Amino acid sequence: MTLQAHAISVELGGRLILDEVTFAAPAGRVTALVGPNGAGKSTLLRALAGTQRARGAVRFGEVDLLALPRKERARTLALVEQDVHSEFSLTVRQAVELGRTPHQSSWSWGSADDEAVVASALQRAQAAEFAGRQLGTLSGGERQRVQLARALAQEPRLLLLDEPTNHLDVRAQLHTLALLQDLAADGITVIAALHDLSLAAEFCDHLVVLAAGRIAAAGETTTTLTADLIEATYGVTADVLVHPRSGRPLIAFSR
């Protein structure tokens, strides 16, 4: 289903962080949310997820997303934030099992179906190899994979990710973004905030560009990501070329 955000505004400490942000993220696609530091990307993701108080409306298909009861919303969407730390002593598997909470009741905890979903989530996020370890022993990149696995265990139809490649090495970055493409192909609406424009250009079909809390541009990546947009948004000079293997946009930055 398509996500439609209309006139999303957030004010924090007397400062307007998001100003009438309106855009659509199509189903079956990976939408990259990009923009300079401080543009409001993380705040926008939290506003879409309903964890940040905001003005405006968020619809997912025909559903008013922010009007849903919390448990039903957790069955619909998952938010993967940056650098989430648990105050509890949990193993990786236990942390991922928490993703099944919205689907369970007091008399149906830990079914065989739940175990299968958790095992699949760990495998797809490349976290199965350290499923028995304590969260506190993990590196930043390993924790990032656990957060993704927990989100997958929720079986969401809308997946929101804040810098999902943060702390990951190159191989893990490529795997994670390829996984997001696979999830989108399965019909999940995916929105990922990314710092790396080159990764956004290679893996994301749709682009939403934020600058100073407002939409600077939105649309298909191949037509939206231009040298003029990069200069206007980031204040740097770049050429947008064509990748010789994938045919996707390739960004060459100049000093």
C-alpha cells in the first residue's frame, strides 16, 4: 500500500523541525529519505510511526495510521531507529522475539509459527550466527542487524528505517539494501533514511529530499537526483553519471 503523508509539521523547543511536509511513498518500492544533517529525517520517520507528536495526517492505503491503537499500529509498521540500546539483559534471540509481541496474546505466547518467523528474521538480517549472545557484547554493526531482525519479526506492511547501513561494513551494507529491495518486491512499503547518496542512487527507486525541514524534491530516483539538486541541497559539486554495470545513477563528487 502507498503511504501518504500530508502537511506533517513538528515543533520542538520552540523550533520548527518539520514544516508542512507532504509526500507519497509507493508500495513495492524502496523510498530513500535523504538530506543534510539536521534536515529532519529522523524526526519525520518518528512522526510517520506515531512516536513523535506531530501535526498533519499519515494514511497507509485507506487507513489513518496515527489513529490506530498502538498494538494494531505495531502489527502494521515497524521502525528501525539508530543506536537503540536495551536496559535489560537479553540475548539476541530474545530481543528479536520481542518483535512478535504485537501478534501475541497472554494465551498464545511463543507458538511454533512465532519461532519460525523469528528464525527467518534472524537469518535474513544475518544475525543468526550470534543469536545466543548478549546484546551488550555486540558491535554497533551487529546491533544494527538485530534491530532489523526484530523489525522483520513484526511482519510489518510498512517498514521505516533510520540509517539502516549505519556501522555496517561494505558487504553488510549491500546485503541490507538488497534485502530491502526483496522486501519491497514482496509488497512491503519501505522508507529508509540514508546519508550515502551513492547507496540511495543504486538501491532506491524513489527519492524524498529534505532540506531545513521542508521537501526539496520527490520522485523517481533516476529523474529526481540531479547535479543541480545535489548542489542546491548539499552545497557541493557533483556529476550524476550512469553506472557501467547496473545502469543506475552514479555520483562523482568534486572537491
